[in-house]
Amino acid sequence: MDNHNLFAALRAAFPADLDATAVETVGGEHAGLRYSWRDLDRASAMLANLLDSLQLPAGSRIAVQVDKSVEALMLYLATLRAGHVFLPLNTAYQAGEIEYFVGNAEPAVVVCSKANFGWVSKIAFKAGTRHVFTLDEDRSGTLLDRAAHHSDVHTPALRQADDLAVIIYTSGTTGRSKGAMLSHGNMLSNAQVLRQYWGWRPDDVLIHALPIFHVHGLFVAIHGALINGSPMLWLNRFDPRATVALFPRATVFMGVPTLYVRMLAEPGLTKQQAAHMRLFISGSAPLLIETFDEWKQRTGQTILERYGMSETVMITSNPYPADPRFGGQDERRGGTVGFVLPGVELRVVDDAGAPMPVDEIGGIQVRGPNVFKGYWRMPEKTAEEFTADGFFKTGDVGRIDARGYVSIVGRSKDLIISGGYNVYPAEIEGCINEMAGVAESAVVGVPHPDFGEVGVAVVIAKPGASLDANQILAALKARLANFKIPKRCVVVPELPRNTMGKVQKNLLRDQYKASFA
Ligand code: MCA
Ligand code: AMP
């Protein structure tokens, strides 16, 4: 029987010379380390053997909230290899958020930083987790200590394409976060399609500067390099100057728009500096046409924008080489997210689900081997998000032009995308509304020069109560991940409402749109 374990496919793509460099760390205090392909293989084997030794039930969740490091990447590979389910968590999450994820996913193993061990282990043990390990950026912690006692040879666990490989939590428009369940097959199919579509070459070198707890950094970037046997120049933290300095040694870069905006502020960003690069990819948030144009002018290179979701991995992309399905056009068009990827189906529909004509705006739905298996332990929610004929409702609003280019023009979901991270107003409003003296609140997204979009909280006090905007923000900071904290808070006497009594967020967005101009 064939093994559909994603790790097996990634391992099969390692180059013949296992002593060649697979990852080199650059920038920051942990720079200058080289990991060969053999190192990746052996270390992930030791970690997989450690997981095997715990005799966990099949499909156990391995929840991981650690700073970015190559060892964290090895833990991801080891989890796939051992056939368990990887559950990455943003390092910005606070205790209340972690408590929810751990309670909901019931992981068998939790890995956290040494600094957080006290509170994370308390939450984990309360939720029934038996094993809590630590892992720090400097390669210290109990996880590696324990793995050191295990063999560096390991046969990947037998997995079917449909078997669960990862759970990625995405916030909900209403209620709590949902765990999107992705299978080995979802991710492998997407990695193979992107390898082809983006014309990966044998001599490619990827600059990896994104966090590895979300789809962009973990799947699009890492799978992209590994499935092509390509080395990575690895930054634990994005640093615009250090990144630009790497261009002469690399060929591919992936980033959210904020990364491009920050690099454009670097005087060293020139055509000559970027001459060795063959591909700049942007996604996770809308890339402003100004950024697209300025990048072209400064570097002579055209950013390739693509579109995806945690639930679907990548859905569309501008073409790299010409796409014969669309008449062999090879133009990367700013303001669009390009063509639907081969093997994926995308349609734009009206509220009743009927397909919209060319150029007309509607809801985007997708179907294909990349589309997830559903939300963890939420069958009703899953059923609501799929149509009878198996299309997933993305919640994004867009159109397709006559040439096949897809553009995202908005979202039907109430979502703010800030520096590539998703922020759900309902979650922030819920926290604010629980504060003493607050009658109600509305959080809206407004333009921001660095993060693209940020939240502004508009708060109403209860009769007789007096509220301090700074205190509201400080109280939020103690409860929520830092990127979710609105960048501005105002206390006002009332919220604008329509005749149905619904808060008119569009008016608030308009009123506060110049807050960061
Ligand atoms: C940091 N801060 C932010 C954000 N990041 N505020 C709003 N939005 C953000 N994204 C705030 C912190 O709260 C802090 O505020 C201050 O900025 C400095 O924090 P620091 O951690 O030093 O920030 P940074 O290191 O400069 O981080 C900025 C960043 C980072 C590098 C742009 O946000 C980032 O790596 N973003 C990439 C996200 C990503 O990978 N998304 C992919 C999702 P204070 O000092 O007040 O506390 S995957 C996805 O969307 C789909 C599937 C797809 O299509 O890819
Ligand atoms: P996530 O929940 O982190 O998976 O975020 C997915 C959402 O990010 C999508 O539903 C889109 O709203 C948004 N997104 C991703 N890529 C792009 C893009 N290139 N342009 C506009 N929005 C994007």
C-alpha cells in the first residue's frame, strides 16, 4: 500500500547530496547555523521516535507554541512523520486564548517555551494533556533533551491522503475559533501544484522570513522549498534590512504586504540588489497597487500575488510562466490574485448561490483536493460552510474577469487583516463589552500605512459610568494577542444605527478612516 504521509513525499524530494545545506540561519543572535538535509532527516527521526515512545493514540494532537526556530520546523516534520496531528499556535496568544485552544483540541502533547512553561503546563494538565515539553530558540529545552536518547532512523507512519495532518485555528465571525482540519492529501496536492505553477527550479533558494504558525510560513513557504529540495535562508524574525541583504544569495521570497512595505523603506533596495531574485510572492492580505507599482519601479521585478485561506491552502495565483489554460498569458496583474490554480474549482455566486456573469461581484466558493476536511468537532458549522455540491464558502467577495483573473473586492465576513494576521471584531467587542462600565462597542478596520489595516474600537459607556480609552486598551492587552489590540480607542455617546437597529459599521469606518493617514 502506498504511504500518503506528507513527510514521505517531502523526504523523497531531498537532494541526493544529503550533506548539502538545507537551512542556514541568518540575522539575529541565532545566525550562522547550517543544517544539512541529513540533519533534517535525523533530527526529525529522533523527535518522531520520541513521539512514538509516548505510545499516543493514533491522530493525537501535538500543540506547539514556541518561537520560530529550525528545531520547531523539525518538530513539525516529526509530527507528520509519526502520523500525529500538528497544531501550531501563534506566540502572541495569551493564557485565555491558549486555554480555549487546548481545551478544544485536547492535545496529547504540548510544547511551549521555558518562560511560559508555568502557565501553559497548568492549562495543559487541567485539559488532560499528559506530556508538556519545552523548546527555546537557542535549541535548549526538555524536548530536545528527551529526543537525544532516541534513534535517528525512523520509518514514516502509514497514512492515507484523507488522514488528518494539521489543525489550524481560525477565528470565527461569531463565537469562538474553529480548528480547520487539513489532511496529508490537502497539503501535498497544493505543494505539488504550486511547485509547477511557480516554476520552481533546481537552483532555487528561498528566503524564509515569516512566522511558522500559519499557513503562509508553514505550508506555502516550507512545503514549497522542501518539495523542490531547495535550501532556505532562515530568519527567526523578519528584518527588512537583513532580508534585502540576502537577495544576491537567493531566488524566491514570500511575504505579506507589510513585509514589502517595510523593505521599500530600505535605501539598499535597488534593481541591482534584487537582480539575482527570480520571484517575489505576496499573499495573506490585499497588496496595495501602490506597493505593487513601487516595487516594480525600485527593483524591476513584478510581485506575484496569490490568494488562499487556512481552510483551503492556496486557491488562486498570478501566473509565473504563461498559463496555457488562460491563453498563455504571462502577465502578473496588480490588484488581482490571478487565476484559479490547476485542479481547483472557483466560482462567484449571488446570495442565492447562482453563478454570477463575468465581471459581476459575488461570494467566492471553492472546491478541490486542497479544501479542508471540516472544522474540528463542529459538524454543524462545517455543514453550514459547504454547499450541497461540495463547494466551500470562503466569505470573500470578488469577481472574475473575461480573461480569468480573480479579484478580491471585499469580505462578507466581518474580518480585519492586520499585517497578515486575522482579527475578528466580534472577539474584541466581546472582551470590551465584558468590562465594567461598558454598554457596548464596535470594532472596525481602517487603513494603516504599515499593517494595511488596523482596528479602531468605538465604545459606549453605561449611563453614569465614565470610561478611559487607554485603560480599555490596557485591559485588552492582558487578555488578547498583541496584534488583535485596536490601535485606537474612542469613547463616544452613541453608535450610528440603521432603521433595524443594526450598528452601521460602514459609517464608523468612514468616520475613522483617516486615523493613521
Ligand atoms: C505586530 N504588531 C501588530 C502586528 N504585528 N499589530 C497589528 N498587526 C500585526 N500584524 C504590533 C505588536 O502588537 C506590537 O505592538 C508592535 O506591533 C511590535 O510588535 P512586534 O512583534 O515587534 O512586531 P513585528 O515583529 O514588527 O511584526 C510585524 C510583522 C508580523 C513582521 C508584520 O506581524 C508578521 O510576521 N506578520 C505576518 C503574518 C503572517 O505570516 N500571516 C500569514 C497568515 P505593542 O508594542 O503595542 O504591543 S496565513 C494566511 O493568511 C493565509 C492562509 C494566506 O493566504 O497566506
Ligand atoms: P486565514 O484565515 O488566515 O486563512 O486568512 C484567509 C483570508 O485572508 C482570506 O479569506 C482572504 O480574506 C485573505 N487573503 C489571503 N490572501 C489574500 C490576497 N492576496 N488578497 C486579499 N485577501 C487575501
